[in-house]
Amino acid sequence: MDFLIDIIDTCVKWIPGWIVNPSHIRAFYAESLFIIPLMPLLGFLINGFFRDKISRGASGLVASLAAFASFLWAVLCFHACRGHLPEFDHGAGYLHRMLSTEPLHKVYGTWFDTGTFSCAFGLYMDQLSGVMALVVTGVGTLIHVYSMGYMAHDKAFARYFAYLNLFLFSMLVLILADNLVLTFVGWEGVGLCSYLLIGFWYEDGEKAAAGMKAFIFNRVGDLGFLLGIFTLVAAFGTANYYAAPHALGSYTLPVVAPHKSFVKDSSKEEGKREVVMMPDAPGLIDYADGLKLMGNADAKVPLGYKADGGNFDLSKTAGAKVFPAGWTVGFAISLACLLLFIGACGKSAQLPLYAWLPDAMAGPTPVSALIHAATMVTAGVYMLARLHALYLFSSATMDVVAIVGGTTAIFAALIGLTQTDIKKVLAYSTVSQLGYMFLGAGVGAFALAIFHVVTHALFKALLFLGSGSVIHAMSGEQDMRKMGGLRKKLPITFWTMVIGALALGGIVPFAGYWSKDAILANVLAKAMETHETSYWVLYLFACVGAFCTAFYTARLIGLTFFGECRASDEVKAHIHESPPSMTVPLIVLAVLSVIGGWWLHNDLISFLNFGEISQNAENEHVEWINLICTLAASFGGAGLGILLYISKVFVPKPEESKNPLVRLSFNKFYIEAFYDRGVTGFFSIFAEALHLFVDVLLIDFLLVNGVGKLVRGLGGALRKTQTGLINVYATGILVGALAILFYLLKG
Amino acid sequence: MNVSQLTELLPVGVVLISALVVVFLDLILSPKERYILPMAAMAGCLLALGVLGQNYLSAVQLYKSAPPWFAGFAPQSAGGYKTAILGGAFVIDGFGMAISAVALIAGALSVLCSTHNDEDSALSKGEFYGLVLLAVSGMMLLAFSHDFLTLLISLEIMSVATYILAGSERDDVRSGESALKYLVLGAFSTAFLMLGMAFIYGSTGSFSLSPVILHSSDPRNYLVIGGFGLLVVGILFKVGAAPFHFWVPDVYQGAPTGVTALMAVGVKAAAFAMVGRLLFETFRAPGFREHWTGLVAAVAVLTMAVGNLIALRQSSVKRLLAYSGIAHSGYLLLGFLINRRADPAVMEESLHAVAFYLLAYGVMTLGAFGVVSLTREDGRSLENLEDYNGLAKEHPALALCMAVFMLSLAGLPPFSGFFAKFMIFSSAIDQGFILPAVLGILTSVASLYYYLRVVLRMYMPEADSASASCKYAWTSNLLVYGAGIGSVLLGIFPHWGIGMH
Amino acid sequence: MDVTGMPILADAGLMDFVAGLFSFKLVSCLALSAAIFSIGAMGVLARRNVLVMLISVEVMLNAVMLAFVSFARAMVNLGPPAGKTFAAEGGQIFALFIIAVAAAEAAVGLAIVIAYFRNRQTVDTRDIKAMRN
Amino acid sequence: MLLTWLIFLPLAGAVPLLIVRDKNAREIKVWAILVSFVTFLVSLPLWFNFDPTGDLFQFVEKHRWITLKNLNAGYNLGADGFSALLILLTTFLTPIALLGSWNYIKDRQKEFYIAMLVLETAMIGVFAAQDLFLFYVFFEASLIPMYLIIGIWGGENRIYATTKFVLYTVFGSLLMFVAILFVYYKSGSADFAIADLAKALDDARAHGRLTLKEEYWCFWAFALAFAIKVPLFPLHTWLPDAHVEAPTPGSVILAGILLKMGGYGFLRVVVPFFPRAAEFYAPVFAWLCIIGIVYGSLMAFAQKDIKKLIAYSSVAHLGTCMLGIFSFQAIGVQGGMYQMLNHGISTGALFLLVGMLYERTHTRQIDYFGGIAKIVPTFTICFVVITLSSIGLPLTNGFVGEFACLMGAFLRNPWWGFFGGLGVILGAVYMLYLVKRVFFGKVIRRSNESLEDLDGREISLLIPLLAMVFVMGLAPTPFFKRMEPAVNAFVKASEGAHPTASAKPSMAALDAPAPAVSKRGDVQ
């Protein structure tokens, strides 16, 4: 790879060379971080405003170029993160050299400042966000290119690419944001784009509904996210991840870089109080690290306490009143993490908020590949990784994350076993894989989770694009039972998809194996450390999940490409290999899915040196046990799949199946039915009833108009006293007179 | 006593003389010259108004200070200003002047809105205008009188004249009926009034309205209080407060509109002058006060409730205005509520509020009746609600004025009614009568509904209703527009209306 | 002695009562006027004929006059109270004024009743309710 | 003089219309729009010459007006952050509303434009008045033109709607009227100037002249009037009727500005006058707001008429505003105020759009439409963008306001934040459901095939609104800066009840919850 590195190296030096003084190279890249999200935004604006002016080719080109430009710039900035440290080692691999990084951090201006809380437009690139940005822009570019072929016949071509670019923009904002609120901007932005793209063919009410469903499920999560932000702001008074970049230069100095910013007071053993140096206006992670250095997070540190003179000091404020009364930092952090995790569940389709993702397959296939497999759905994992320093404080939350992740992993995998729609299978496998990522994060191996994000992005995008190519060839058919025997007709698609399948199935040495295996190793290690049954169960789940994954992947390949073609004749007539604009991205991704795993596995993990990768995972008997289990699971699953669907092709009819388990799996455990009919139905009926009884009947009829009627009635009654008879009137006068006299004379 | 004191009463004299002049002119004028009569009558009123103002100003620049607002607070003289004349039979003070000014305005404007009746009707005869002027003179005397005797006489002058006026539409049955009812009930209530006077005379031995001071242990207290009660009955009748309000709707509805206007404004003003004199002077002593504050509060609330609630169900605008008149008497009564510690200064403020309310109410009511008095193409006057359908289309300006009157009567800013109500309620609340104020406000919420019904008719007619346009005399225009502008100005610059000090 | 003569009534023995029949007693006059007043009032309330009602009103006014003159008579024993003008004469003068007032009201009343009768040929209150509610 | 000019310019503009003949409608329209636009231009100094670091009230005018012995009402105008922004909102929306009524109002246009201009005068007056009496006069006066606008140019059921509207409002404001007088005499204030009254009330409270019981009663009398105007939950039923019946411009003004008078009243009068009562009843109101949010959203979900749906959504949105205000946290109050502006913009725009749809199809029934997105793309884009702003998508104005409101609520009491936040979900539910039913799916009516897209006029009057959506979404800081002094004054006033108010730490950046901390103890 090194020649590549050198090219990048020279670019990194050369580009700013004729713009700024070379000594400010990193400053330059920090300044120019904004270019990464800006490019797709421009693409969006161009395609959006001139959607009916510019030609189809032009709009596709603009969009793809925008994506590619931001990819290139991401590469350069990523490279520019490199630090200049004594232990800098030329011998090591590229990523090794990246080990010691200094994040690029630039605040471009305040977004809103209410005087008591302010939030900035700031971008932040470190290893984590850099890797994510590379994945997003890279895969994104490929999918843009692919789309130019896939959507060639669609009339709303420009609109499609506008949305796609808007998505890239939002996703990059999500990733590069330097504070939670800005992350939330991207968070909701990608939600919006997914809404728009799922419902892209809005003439079909079903698809529009699917988009709506996705957005609403996401909103449920977003509320959690918002409340999480509130809790953190209530606790720490800020939503920034890290302290604002130092005034000198526009890039962060080592002083405020998170891992070096704390100096223990050496005089501790003399019984002096513990003092932790903090940067001014520390960010959430700074606070977290500070607390970590101080040990106990359950101390009654006053939340929102601003470090004065950089001293984050326990004794000065011990027992001070905490918000709300009785909250400790630990509790606040756990609560915040839990709430944020709800947001992650919504975005990353974990139980119980996963139900939107399968429906999201209503969108165009490239969209499914980009948004609902490679990038957006992994935002949750990214957010956890970004806040790992906080998550590591609350073991309870971590347990929750692990349990939810593991359960989702096996749950979705079981559903995937019996689906017949090719995209649905992939969708459930995505949910399941996301489950693995959360499982990994849950046991503290955030780096592995991100690693799995990366590999998964590669092979799942590949699979989706491949299935897209298949669907393209089958002129829109998605039911695998109507396919078969396509491997001759679509050789490129076939081979690339096989590679993707192997990767997904976790077969050595393809990409999927490395990440998944490592995650399982950590789960096992965790189970061994903490002899808790729950972790053993999770490990079991994970293995079974792996088995299922391998099985349904084999099933997918078998049903699609082997046996004889089961399509109708006129469909058969049209079957053809896709144009190069579609096959090239397939090939690129295929290559990456082959080599990605071993290329990255050591480097990336050590490079993303955060989280707590269990030491036990290194000791070999854990490794051996795990290796055996995973290999057994994946090969077993794959073998069974091959037996059933490839050597002798068996066409499943799950809807007629008598087997209750099959029915359960095929009907997705009836959960989505519950959401679609139960919840929605109840909601609308409840609303109707409320409107009828409270608004119309109680308030309006009884209270408002009731009072009116009452008064009118009273008037009518009094009116009757006006009889017109002089005698009566005189009587009135006399009675009045007597009453007055009585009143006056009684006392 | 010397004659010079009579100059203080010159305005009344002017009115009386012009009454005679009008009657005399009626004899010598040929029918087609009759249009002079109302002019003459109005001229009389305006002249009297001028003289009144002249008296006021001369007093101001003679004694370097306005005449005392209420003679009762400055028994004989304030800043050398002799209030009492003719041996205390009359007092000349700001309050009286204000009331008589209102009476004069009422007289002038009610003449205006009676002129356009067809020739042969009794209303175009001289004696009609003569009687109007006579009634006005009665009101003015009532406003000034400071003695049971003069009180009775002026009350009778006013009442008898209005009895006749009410019935002056001779061939109209309803006019006659209203006259009858008014007469019988009026006489009936006057009897109570007189009996009350008798009791008070019997216990104090004097007719003067100056404060009655009796030791609480004095057995004659009973007699005085009884007499007071009977007096109150007589006066509340004139005021039209519940439960003595029964005559109001029938009489107002039956009487010719001009006369109704006169009664609604002038008679009410004069009656409230009486109320003021009695409550704030004669029976001011705390011993009495604690008796009557509760009474007045109760009557006020009852009156407001009755007036506003019944008005909700009226289909005749004239009758609706009658009921609203009852309600407004209720509001006015609130102005007389004072707590036991209140000193003359407070009472003066209350009287200011009352006077301003009467002025504002007079202007808008006269305007409203002016609109009512307009006759449609088919000869009927705009008495019924459905006559107002789509008036805004035919006569936007007229409709606008009517809307202003209605909203002003409802007490919405920025019209005079609002500020009048504001002052009344402020004095009541200032004196700590929160509950009556709240109840009154609640009834006035209801009142908004029926006032808006008129606006509704004018601006938002039902689809099927046939809108009838009306023909009208320039006199009524003058009246209506004048009143409209007046009620806006009084709303925005109320202190102009309260220039009495 | 008290002008109201209440004490006299209070300790009225038989002889006093007999004597009272022939000597002026304010209270008895007042009682009489009250009786007349009530009769008049009842007349107004009960009778249907407007003329009769007017007559009843006159009766009431007479009762008032009686009250006035008897008060005046009682005042004679006192003489005018300090600082007040006419005390005793006042009542009688007032009575005269009431006569005048009553006369005026009667005249106007009759005129109105006649005018109404011309139109409707009735003076029964039950027919005089063209306007109500 | 600026504020006086602002108040009376529209009125003066209305005068010439009185004499113009009704039949040259075009000139009338042009003139009215011109007048309102000039008013907008004249109001711009409120933004540019308003100095956030200057004193609290700027553009102050003080004249004696009614001076009686015991009653002394002055003509006091002034603009702090709240007033200035709301006045700007008024002058900004009115021309748009008038332009929006170009084709909508067919008959008696003269009267209509007169009414609109008079209404503008009244509204500006309400926000500019710093004298309680003057404030009340304008507050009530604004009813009359609105009453006519709904009643004359409204739909079938207009009479009921308009009468309900007026009676509802007057019921509240007349009780307030009594309370005003009571407060005036109790405090023994020299005049009706709001600031003086507040001061006088403070020492009346200090010297026990104003008992707690009295304060509570007055608080309710005031609060009722403004709660009806807002409207808060149980008092909201006039709103849907009024909106459904009102003509488009009427709805725009009603939703955009008239409702804000309620919130403004709380900010300007209720809380500063009765801090103890406000602090005591804040939970009650907060929960009413929360009920309003959830309930309003459910109602909106259940509606079949687009306008009614939006009307109920207003109930929910203003619930959020008031929740923010009743948190008495600086950020919450700012959010509440900001959300009021947002609501004015986005809901105004929604009503305009619905009006345009109505002009084309003469129906507002949701199920009449469906799939019209591909027939009227521009219209759809505008509608969707506004929808997104009204469900508070980040980078649109809606988000910032909602975020700040909810954060304020959360800082005061996490549960308020949570339940109030349900609006975030429900808002998306009913708005997107609306969008789906109206714009997406197949075209169900043949007649809809021939809908024509927005014309130049409509686009031109939507553009400023759309622009504001993003301007206020991307650069809220100038707005916040202008509000900040007023907000801090408000928060300080709201803590009048707290003896420890002075112990409150400074409002340094990144220090948000510290005031919360100091306050929390006695709230929990």
C-alpha cells in the first residue's frame, strides 16, 4: 500500500503548499473540514433547484462527483490527522502510523446561543469520525455511480440524486459534528432523507406509508436522543464532545487532546486532595475522562459544575446540591446513556424499534444499500463509540446494550431464515448484523463494533447492490422463488454476490469473519470474566445467530443463482447482465470484502484504541474456543444451506408450512403486525373517541354551549315575569317596597 | 333672598320660556312653517346649555375655582361660592350642572329624532316640543333641588310631562298603553315617595336634604329609616331598577322613539341626581350608610342580571334597548357603593364616575334610538331586529354608527361605554365591593351577546333575509353621526367628558 | 313627650285609651293613614279598571296628606327644631302641594285614559297588554 | 415616535379607504397592501436599531393620557425583546396575509381591508403598550375587527364561530378587567405603567398589603384571560371553529399573531405581577400545557378537515411554548418566545397554503385529495418544507424553539421534558400522515388532475416565509440576543418569590443548569 500512502502524503503537503504556509498544513485541513460535507450539499442544491433544467446524465454526474470530491477530501483530512510524535515509526504499516493522532477540530461559528446554552457549528475529525467519513463517502461514491445505471430509466432522476446527496451531507454532519446537538442535526437529517428516499416512488401509497413509518419510528428514538442531550446538558452544562480547540492555530493542541489532557497531582499519597487538570470549558468526554481519573463517578459532583481555573475538584463541592436533588454524576450519565441508546435503537433498528427497516426496502435498491445497510443504520453504533467514555461509566447501560444487541442479532436472523423476498432477507440480516455491533459495543469492544461497521458496510452494500442488479435483470421481481439459475446469465453479479455472501456468512478469510469473530471472542471473554449467565446466553445467541446467518446466506445464493430459472418467459427474455456503471462498483466492493478483513483487522482495532478490548480475548484458549464455535456455526450453517438449496434446490413455501416455528419466523413473530394494526388502529380509534367525547361532547356541548343555553333559558324564564299586566307590575313594586322595608328595619 | 340668586337658575328659566315660545309659535305658524318648531325647541335647549356653561365659567373666574362638585360636601359655601339659593330650596353645584347638561343634551337630541314624523301626527304639534322642554326643565330642577318640596314639584313637572309625551302618539294604541302604564305605576310609586317624605319630615321636622343626624338610640331612627326605604322605592322606580323595572320595557317600547330617548337618558339622569343627593348627602351618616350599601349592592346586581338576561331574548331593538337601559341602571348603581370609611373625596369620585357614565350612556343611547327612529321605506320604523338585515350594505355609515353604539353599550374599548364602565367599576372595586363587580362583569359578558346580535344583523345577514333600506331625515343623520363621533371621542379622551372640575 | 307618642301607647291604661279616643294621638292618625294607604295600594293591585286604579292612587295620596298634617299637628307641640325653618306649617303646606300634584296627575290621567278608551273601547288592564315579555 | 408611527400608520391608511368606492377593488387592494408594506419598512428599525446590550426598553414614549384624581393612565410605549420581535412578526405577516387574500375575498373588499388594517393597528398597539390600561384597550379592540373578519367573510358556520370566539375571549378579559382594577388599587400604584404596577405590587407584597389569597385570585383572573387567548388545553375549543370558518388571511393573522397575545400577556403581565402565584401554579399550567400538547396532537390526528387539523396543531405547538415559559428557566423562556415566532411563520404559511388549495378546489376535506404531489410539485415542496419546520426538523426554525422549550422544561422537571417531548413524535405522526394522505399515493379524483400549480403571486408571498424558516433555523442567535435581556428580567421577576434569587450564579455560557440547581430545591 505504501506507494498509495506516499501519493496521499505528497498531496497533503502539496495542496495547501500554494495556499498557506506549509507549517500550518494541519491548520489548513482543520479549516477545510467543512469541504467534506459541503460538496454533497452543493450537489443537492444544484440537483434540487435545477432538477427539471439539467439533463439526466449531468445530474448523475454532478451528484457522483460531489460524493467523490468529498471522499477525496476526507482521505486528505484523515491523513492530515497524523501526529508528529517521538515514537513515530516509519516501519509500521500505514494505520500503525496513524496510531497517534491529533484530531482536527474547527469551530466555524455559533449556531444558536441562548445566553445560557450555546451550540456551535463545529467539525471534529479523529480516528473514529475519520474512518466513518471514509466509509460513508467511499461506499457512497460507489453507490452514486451504481445508481446512475440502476435508476437510468426513472423519470425523477434529478430528484433522486438530490436526495442522495442530501443524505450524504446529513450523514457527514452526523459523523463530523463536534457536539451532540449538531450530531442530532445530522441524525434527523438522515432520517428525513431516508423518509424521502423510501417514499421515493410516492405514487405507490404503500411506499409512502413505509417512508412515514420509518420516520416515525426514528422519531421515537429521536425523543430519547433529545432527552439524553438534555440530561447531559443538565449534568455538564455542555453538549460538546471535547473542549473547544485551543486559540493557537485552528487545530487542537495536545494539551486539550482528550487522552493527554489530565495530569494527576503527584502529591496524592501525602493525603492531599486529588486535583485533576481540566481544559477550560471541557467537553463531555473531557469530563468523563476527568471522572475516570478520579475514580468514582458516584461522588456527588454538582452537575453542570464549571471547572474553574481548570481544576475539576471533588472536595470543594462534595455533597453540594445536585440536579435534581439526589442525582449523582453516575446516575445522570447512566440515564443519559440509556436515553441516547433508545435513539440508537430507533436509528439502528434494534429491538423493539426495528420494525421500520424491513419496510424501508420499499425504496430503490441502491438506497437500501447505502442508507439501510452501509451507513445510516450504523449511526447508532457510531454514536455509542463516540460517547464510549461515558458508556463505560455505567455498566448497567452496557448490559442493556449488550442484551438488546444480542437478542436482536438472533431474533432477526431467525426471521431471515424463512423470508422469500431477496431484499427482505438482506434487510433482516442487516438488523441482525447491527445486533452484533451493539453486542460488541455492549461488552465494551467499541473498536470491534466499528470494525464490524466497516466490514459490514462493504459486504452488505455489495450484497444489496448485487441483489439490485438481480432485480434489475428480473425486471423488478424480488421474490427469490421466481428466480434461480441466474449464475450463467449474470456471471459478474453472481461471483461478486458469492463473495459478499461468504463475507456475511463469516467464512474465513472474508471480511465478515474477522470482525464478527473478534466480537464473539470478546463476548466469550466477558462471560468468562464475569461469570454471569446472561453473557453466556448472549454468546450462545451470537453463535446460533452466526449459524442462521450462514444458512440464510447460502439459501439466498442458492435460490437466486442455482437450479433452473423459475421466472415467467417474458421476464426470462429480458434477463441480462447489468451495465458497467453497476458492475464496476460491485467488483470494487467485492475486492474490498475479500481483503478488507485481514487488511484492517489488526491495524484498525489497535488504531481505534478506545473501548476496553478484553485482555482475556488475547489469551489463546479463549481464542481457540471461540474459533471453534464460530467456525462450526458458520460452516455448519453454510453447509446446511448448501445441502438444502444448492446441491438440490428446494423451493420453500413458508406461508403454507405447517411447522409453527416456520410460520412464526415467516410472520416475523407477529410483531410488525402488532405495530401496523394494533398500535396504529388503537391510536386512531383512541384519537377519534377522545375528540368525540372530550372536545365535542364534554367541553363544547356541555360546558361552553351548555352554559350559553343555561343563560338563555334563564333569560327566557325571567322574560315570563314581564306579563304586561299593570296589576302585576304594581305588585312587583309593592313587594319590592316591603322587601326593602323589611331589610332596612329588621336590624 | 334676592333676585340675583335666580340667575343661577337662569338655564331652567330659558328652557321654560322657550317652551312657552314654542307653544306660542305653534299658534301663529302655518302648517308648512312648522319645521321651525323643533328648531326653536332645540335652540332653546342649546341656549340653555350655553347659559349653563356661562354660569359655570363666570363662577369659575369669579371665585377662582370651579363651583363645588357636590353641595352636600360644602354645605353653604366653598371658596365663597354660594351653592344654596332660595333659602336652601335649590343648590347649584357641579353635579347638578352636569346632570342638567345631560338633560339638556337629551332634550335637544330627542327633539332632533322626533322631527321627521309625518305632518299630521301629534308629534309635529307645538305642544309636543313644549312638553319636551317642560320635562327637561323638570329634570334640571330635580338636579338642583335640595328640598323635599322642590324635589317633589320638579319630579312631578318632569313626570307629568313625560306621561303626556309617552301618549302623544294618540292614534297609536301602544303609545296610549305605554302612557297608561307609566302614569298609573308612576303615580303609585310617587305615593310611596311622598309617604317616605312624610315620615322623614315627621321625624326630623324639616324638608331639607341636608344630612339627617340622629343618635342611633333615638327611636325615631325607625321612622327615618322607614321613610328612607319608601323614598328609595320611589326613586328606584324612576331609575328603573329591579324589582321596580317592569314599566320600563313596555313604556319605552310604546312611546314614540324620541320620547323614549328622552326618558332613557333625561329621566334616568335626573333620577340618579336624586339618588346622589339622598345617598351621599341626606343619608350619608355612617349609621344609615351601613344600611343602604348592602341594599344598593343587592339591587344593583339584581338589576344588571334581570336587564341583561331578559334582553338576551328580545326581538325588538327598542325593547332590547329598554332592557339594556335597565342593566345600565344597575351598573350606575354600582357607582354609589362606598364603604364605611369613605370620605367626601371618595364620594366625589364616585359621583364623577356616575356623571360621566350618564353622559356617555346618554350619548350612545340617544344615538341608538336615533337609528331606531329612522323609518323604513314601508313606513315602519327600524324597531325589529330583522329590519336591520344588511343595513351595512345600504347605509354603511349608519350601520357603522349603530355598531359603534352597540359595542360602546357593551363596554368594549375604545368607545365611551368602556371608559364609563371602567370608572364605575373602579370606584366600586376601590371601595372593596368585589363580588358585585364580578357579578356585574359576568352579566355584561352575557350582554355582549345581544348587542352583537344587532351588529350581526347589520353586517352578516342570513342568506334568505330580504334587506330593507330606510329613508331618513338629515336631522337624524346629524344626531346619529354626532353621537357616533361623540362616543368615540369620549372613549379615547374621556377626560374631556369629565371637565367638570 | 315624644313626638311619636309611642310611650303613650305603651303605658296606655283603659282610661287613657278612652281619653285617647277624643284627644289627638299621632300614632292613631298614622295608623289611620297607613290603613288608607294600604287600602289604596290594594286597590291598585287588585282592581282591573284603570280608572279605579287611578282613584286608588288618589286615595293613597290622601293617606300621605293625612300623615303630613298629623305630623304637622304633632310638631305644633314641639315648635320648630333648632336651626330648621318651618316645622309645623311645613307639613300643611306640603299637603297643599300634594293636593295640587294629585289634581295634576288626575287631570292628565283622565285625559290619557279617555284617549286610550277612544282607541280601544276598554280600560280593563287585562286588555292593556299589547306589549309584554 | 417610531412606535406611534407604527401603531397609527395602518389606521391612517384605512381612512382613505372609507371614501373610495367599493367597485374599484383593485386599487383598494393595492393601497392596503402598500400601506401594510410601508408599515413593515417603518418597523425595520426595531430590528436594526435595537441594541441588545442597551437598556431593557427602547423606543420608549411616555405621554400623559387620562389623568384623573384616582386614575392615571398614560400613553406609554416601549419595546423590549419580546415586544420588538412580536411587532416585527406582525408587520411581517400582515402584508403577506393581505396579499394572500387577493383572490380569496370576493365581496365587500373595502370593508375587509379596512378591518385588516385596523386589526394591525390594534395588534401592534398590544405589543407596544407598556401601560396596562392602554394594553387592555388594544387587547379588547383587536377583537372587533377579527369578529367582523370571521363573521362577514367566513364559512357556513361563521356566525356561531365568531360569536363563540368573541364571547370566549371577552369572558376572560372582562374578569381580567376587574382584576386589573383590583391590582391597581391594592398596589396603590401611581399610574397604570406596567413597570410601576409591578414595582408597587412587589412592595405591596412585601408589606403584606397584598395577601397570598388575593394574589392567587388575581393571578387566575389574569391567567384565564391569556390562557383562553393562547389557548391552553381546556379552553381551546373556540380555536378550531374560528379557524375553520375564518377566511385565509383571517386564519393567518389569528394563528400568527392574535394567539401570541396570550403568551405575551403571560410574559409581560401575569408572571411579573404575581411571581408567588405563578411559581405556585406553574406545575398546574405546565401539566395543562403537556395535556394540550398530547391532546392537541391526538385531535389533529383525528381531523378530516385540513384547516381544523392545523388549528389543533396550533394548540399543541403553543402548548410547547407555554411549557417553555412556565419552566421559568432562561432557556425555556427564550425557547417559548422563539417558538411563538416560529409558530407564527410556519402555521401562517400552512394556512396560506391550505387557502390556496381551497381557492382551487373549494374543499378542505383531506380525503378529497390524494396523490396531488405530481400534479402540483412546487406546491408540494413548499407544503412539505413548512411541514418539516412545524415538526421541528433541525436547521429549520421549528427545531431551535422546540429544543430550547423542552430543555427548559427538562431542566425544571425531567418529567415535563419527557411528556412535553411526546409532541416531537406525535407532531411527526399527524403532519406526515396529513402529507401522505393529501400528496402521496394515487390521484383519486379526476378533477384533481387539472389543478394548476402555484402562480407568481402565491410563490412570491411564500418565499419570504420559506426564507424565514431557514434563516431562523440557521441563525437564531441574533433573535436570542435581542430577547436575552427581557428574558433575564423575566426570570428574575419570576423568582421574585425566591429569597435566594440573588444567589443565582451568573448566566455565563456553558453554565446553564447552575441557575437550575439553585432553583431546583424548592421546586422538587
